[in-house]
Amino acid sequence: SSLSPRELINPKSALSGNIPVLRKTKNWTLPLDQYEDFLREWAVEGHKDDWKSNVLGQVKSWLDDGLKPRAMTRDLDW
């Protein structure tokens, strides 16, 4: 399951043993839920003859479950 960092009990790194530090951050998200209708039309109707059935089925299952906003950035040094 996914937990918020604040929900962890006695958190520590499995590699270093260090305790995590909460910091302020600014992350960008892609609001996929706002484009669900467009993406359904584009993917399921517009490309049903172009994609393999298993690919189309996977995309359709994501859409049927309801899209959620997705994180686009993270605080990493690339």
C-alpha cells in the first residue's frame, strides 16, 4: 500500500539506517483526470485499429478505473 511519509512508524532507510527528513518541496502534476474524456476518445476510438488488442485493453482498463493526477517531477539530482 502507499503511505504518506507522515504515516510511517519509526521510518529509516533500509540501506543506510538514516532517518528521513521532511522538507518543503514543489512538485508538478499532470491532471490526467481532467483529460479522461479526450484520452478515451483518442486512444480507444481513434487508435483501436492501430494498437494490439492487449495494449488497447490495458489502456481501456486504466480509463475505466478512472485516471488520477500523476506526479511529473521529483526532487532528484539527475
